Amino acid sequence: MKRIIRDQSDIRAGLEELALLDPRLVSIIERAGPVPLRLNDPGFQGLASIIVSQMVSRASADAIWRRITAAGPVTAEHYAALAPEVIATFGLSRAKAATLSHLANALVARHFDLEAVGALEAGEALKALTSLPGIGPWTAEVYLMFCCGHADVFPSGDVALQAAVRHAFAMDERPPAKQLARMAEVWEPWRSVAARLFWAYYASEMRRQVAPVTESSLQ
């Protein structure tokens, strides 16, 4: 049965099970401190915010998001109705602007149903999301984790996770995505909690605030 993370009690339950599944995580849990829930509402706004944050710094993403929200409600219907010259003021790359417009239009035309996709098992949901133009695995995984509450998703391509695991396990190099995905198999069915744990650990050990990031976002 698919587990759904709804509140902090689910995070605590996941951490308790993870400590039993992999005793190496006990000290990491102690050093990480509080593990944030970080849940947002599913739908266009949640997915749009993730798309905006990909491959840019936090400051740039925040600035772009402020411009988008200042233009009106962040709904598929409103975004699809925006004039191209308005969208051009947001500071989006051409690729991201195309991704958001395509997503908004697909939702308005009912060619895609984010609510239905969020209710699918993770593998099916990821396949459906990545079928959309401009939506890659990282974007889909982060959306399922933080907007749909999927408990067993691990975005192994996230460089902050790779850096955190390298530091936690004293590895010589940052594990590439495929290697990290194999390592994460031991943390089933709570891989989303494991990811949150390693982000919290990274923030604690490196004394910097982190969220899911791609390569460019660390710069």
C-alpha cells in the first residue's frame, strides 16, 4: 500500500523505521536535528514553483516567483490567459516559459490531470509527469515528494543529496545518481524521509540552508 506523508508524525515514524532498516542512519539522525516536513499543495502552483527553482540560485528563483505571483493567482487558468509580453517580464528562460505555458494549457484543456497523477503509485506517476514537455525526473520526483506526499521517492540526481551522502558516509567522491539510487534501495519504503533527513543533515553540517537542488543551484 502506498504511504502518504501528511504531517510531522509521518516524518517521525519514517525516521524510526529508517534507523531500524539502516543502523548507520542513527548517528545521522542525531546530527541532522529537526527534519522539516516541507509540504505544499498539489496542483499547478506547486509544480510551477519547482520548475521555476530548477537550475537557478535560490535568490533568482525567489525573484522570478515574486513576479509571477504579482501578476495574479498562480492557477493554470490564469497563467494560460497571460499575454506573452507579461510572461516575458518574469525572467524565465525560454525553456521554462515554454514548459509552464504547455503545462497550464494542458491542464486547462483537461489533457492532463495532476490530481489523478498524484494518486498513482510513484513509478506510474513519474512516467506520466515526465511525459510532459520540459518535466524531467528531478522535477517530477520533487513534486511527488513535496506536493503529493509520496513517502518512497528519492531524487538521486539531486546534488545536495549526493553531497550529503558523501559527507555522511565519508566517501571519496560524490556518488553519481545511479549509484545513489542503488544505495537508497535499503531505505524503502521511506526513501522520501531519508531524502529529507540527508538534506537536514547537510544543512546542519554545512551550516547552510538547503532544499532540493540541481547542479547550478549550488553556485
